[in-house]
Amino acid sequence: MAQENLNPAKTALVVSCYRIQKALAKFSIRIGLSSGTMCELVKRAYVDAAEELIIADGEKVQSTKIGVMTGLYRKEIVRLREKPVPGAAAQEDKYNRSARVVTGWLRDTDFQTDSGEPAALNVRGPASFAELVKRYSGDMAATAMRTELERLNIIDTNSEGQLLLVSSGYVSTDMVEGIHILGTDTADLINTVHHNLTAEKSESRFQRKVSYQSIPQQHVESFRKHAAAASQQLLEDLDRWLAERDVDPSGQEDQSTRLGLGIYYIESLDADEDAISEEQP
């Protein structure tokens, strides 16, 4: 990498970008995504980001302006803007539908036992799996949803032919879907960090982690289980809170907002991954 005269903020960003790119490169190499494709995606991302910033400032979008902001030539910008935006709308829609069905099963009393647990559902009929899918996935066929959830080992069938929810939440083990989640969740984290670095302190968003560098190996498994249980309990509490306030955006005059909180587990043998042993608020 060419040496540049960078201020402290840019220097820190270069280090952070390298860490992000290195982690992503390991994944990309295993999947077979070439460096050329990655570079093309980076250029397109710069063009789209510059366009969004220009619009946010209330200015007219022009290739010349984008070029000044990104360092790309005008001809390159025009070429990139003519290409379709990389996306996975169909995959995202399938993920969202599946997640909504599982969440509905967990919290909708019509599909629960008297004790509040997810009930064993008949395939069809009143309060059935078909009714659950119809209520929470729109027009997706119940058979297709069943196949998808069975493939992901989220549901099972009992001896009476009823469907059982065997997972406490929608956690996909599918490679394609997992890669899609990589994009959405990582983008959420980066956007939160970006907001906290540029917003007023009174408008900062919650962003914390706890990690220690020298925990004996004998405690790894017990912490993994403790962290999973504590995190699941918190997420279920937040899910109930949000569910009580969730509305159909099509019937709302006021603008709706996407809200949520993400938690992720950390385990690494690389001591230099974090410069600080415990990050404080």
C-alpha cells in the first residue's frame, strides 16, 4: 500500500478497513469471489454512497461531483451507474418471510399452548400451520414454507403428523442465507459506529462489547453457554417489546422506523484483534 500523509482519523480508518477487508477476503476466497469482483463492488459502493450523501445534502446528483468525492473518473462513474445494483431481493424476502412465520409461532397466542409455548400444529385447518403461514408470510404457499423450515431444521413432525417448532428463534444454517445476513448485520454495525462518531453525544446509539484477552481455555465452553442463554433471554424480552408496537406500514400515515438490537459472540486466539481488554461505555 502506498504511503500517504494521513491524519489520525484516516490512519485509524485505514487500519479498521484492513481488518474488515481481511476478514471478508478469507470468506471471499473460500467462496471463490475474486479480488477483481471485490474491487468492482468497492467502486460501485463508493459511487452509491456519494450519491446518497449528495441527495442528503439537498444537492443535484452529478457525475462530476461524485468524481470529486470518490476519486473515480467520470467515465468510470457513468459505467458503474449503468450497471444493476448488486442485491438479493428474493433471498431477503425469503429470509424475512421465514423469520416472520417463526416469530409469529413464538408469540401469537392463536398458535400457542395454554402455558404460552409454541403449540404442535396440524398442517391444515383452524389454528394450523397453513393459517400461521397465511397470517405471517403473505402469499407464500404453506408447503413451500414447510419445506424451507424443514431444510433448515427449524421444524419437525411428531408421531401424529403435527408440526413442531424445535428452534427458539429463526437462525438459518443455510450458506446462501448466512452470507446474506453477513451483509445486513455487518452494515448495521458499521452504520451504528458511523452514526456515533458523527452525531451529537445526546443522540448516540447503544454500542458496547465486552471481551478479555487471557481467559483460560477451560472456561470457553461455560462462557459460550452462559452468553447464549443470557443473550437469548434479552432478545426475547426486546422482541416482545417491539412486537407490541409493530404495525402494518401500509396502513400507517406516519413514517415507520426499523428498530432492533444485535448481539454477537466473540472467540479468537488472535491476541491483537482488540487493543483494549475491556471496552467501556
